[in-house]
Amino acid sequence: MERTVLKQVVLEAIIRLRNERTDRSLYHIFQGKRSATSLQDAHFYELESVFGMLPFKKERFEQVLAELEQDGWIEKQQTLLVTEEGRRHVRSPFLIDDLGGELRGYPVVLWRRISLLLQTVICLEQRISFVPVQQDSATKDWVRNQLSSLTERSAWLRAVYQELEQALMQLSEREAILISYRLSGRKTGLSYPQLSGYLEADTGSLQLEFLIAWRKCIRHLPEAGLLMSYGIDIDQSKMTQSAKKTWEMLKQGYAVPQIAERRHLKKSTMEDHLVEIAMYAAVFPLNQFLSEEEYQDVVRVSDRLQTFSLKRIKQELTHEIDYFQIRVALARKVVNR
């Protein structure tokens, strides 16, 4: 079977799931589903880098799994399992760690802003009409605000060109082509289907290659430069807005029952928020939910069994700990690893 970037990323993700999650779970991670279970899976299994990065249709996802299974690289049982043959086709380091992840969203939002602003300025300079390369309202509003203070367009274009040229010179030829051909000038930048024939790769793989290339490009842009200044205000927090509100109230001294009552939250929702806070907060009041001894018990069992399966861990614990407490303990274990 042809080894594409798309299949490589899917295979790497399945390896990290440790034969403990279903294809449905993986699909939700790729889609970036903001549910407690999907956020938790992405956090526990080191898959935050691919969270929301493969928003393809279910049919395409199932097709990729079928191709991997047909060639003996994976097995679909109750969970997804990579075979020994499949492991032989995995390269190190993993590609998925270069994707960034929509949980942070920074590279994607920065690209939208820069690509639309560049297209807009060029077309205004040429006095030609155009169809915006980015259609989301947030990016369009941001560009409008920037244009009001951008008076020296020619000088701005020269500065952008110089920064991009220096950064692209640090990349491979293929990576530089992906970025430069995706940018828009008088004409719209090439689409992934258009690039597919030119670079001889499927569109899914090209999307992933582009994201990897763009993240590398960002690392070579001057930190105090013009283009990087356009990302200063981008929210890079992983926590959902609702969990953030709960976290703010906790820091203000409200007790958990008070927060649940004031915010009209169910017990299960409140627990999901607390686990999410435990996953992402630098400091977390762990002793409010389980003792240090109970926490260490969960960590020891998880490490010994090499698992994040709540059921398997609970069966081996020496303390009487409920599933919520196990989830909190595992969340802090990942933060501390």
C-alpha cells in the first residue's frame, strides 16, 4: 500500500491510543469534538496535536481505516489496534507532533489573517475586485481593522515579502512551494485539489503537509517582526469557555456545590469541568478531590498497566476511589509527566 502522510498520521494516532479506544473515539478527536470524553482522550493519549486537524467526512475516515486494515497494518475489533506489520511502517519522530492542533488554533488563525490581509492589500494596490480567500467573519473583521491603520501599503508589502522570503529559505523546496502557492495575490492561491496534481499527493495529505510547513515557517519568522505581531491577541488556551468560568469561580473561593448551583450545572457537567481544569491549569487544588496517597495509587496502577482505561485502573486500586477521582488523578499525571 502507498504510504501517504494522511495514512501515516492516522496510523501514529492509533498507536498512541494503545488499543483502548474505538474508531468512533478517534474520529471525534480528528474532528475536534469539544466533548469531555474527546478532550480527555486527546489529553491522555498525547493526541492534542491532531485534535480538530482532520475534519474530513466520516466516509473518508472509514475509507482510510479500511485501506489500512486491508493491507494488514491495523485491526478493527472493539478497539483499534496496530499490527506488527503496521508498526514497521511507522517512522520516528511522529508526524503528528508537528501539527500544532486546533486546541491552540494559533497557526491556523494566523494563516487566515495573513493570507487575507495580503490578498486584500495587493488587490487594493492594483485596484481590482476579488473574492476573499478567507470567508469567516472573524478574519474579515480583523482585516478591516488592520486596513484602517495601514497607510503605506507599498512599504508594508515589501516588509512582508522580506520576512516571508527569509523564512521560506529555511524550509525545504516542497514546504516553500506549499506555502507560497497557497498565498493569494491578484489571483486566488491554489486549492489543495489543484496542488494535488502538481505535487503528486492526495488532498488530505497535502493539508497536513501544509500545516507542518506553516508551523515551521512561523518558527523562522522574526519574533518582533511584522507578521508575528498579527498573532499577539490570538487565544491559545485549550480550556473551553464554560470550564474557564468554573475555574474563575473556583479561584475566587466558591465551593464546588456553590458553583454548580449558581451556574445551574448538573453533577456530571461539573465533574467534566473539573477534569478539564485539572488537565490544563498550571496549578490545581488536587487535595480537594483526593488525597496524595490516593493520587499516587492511581498513578502507580496506570504506570504499571500502561493504561488510561478507567475500568482497568479501578479494578486494581487499593483505595476506594470513584471514576471522577481517577479522571482527575490521570489528568494531573499527564500534566506532571
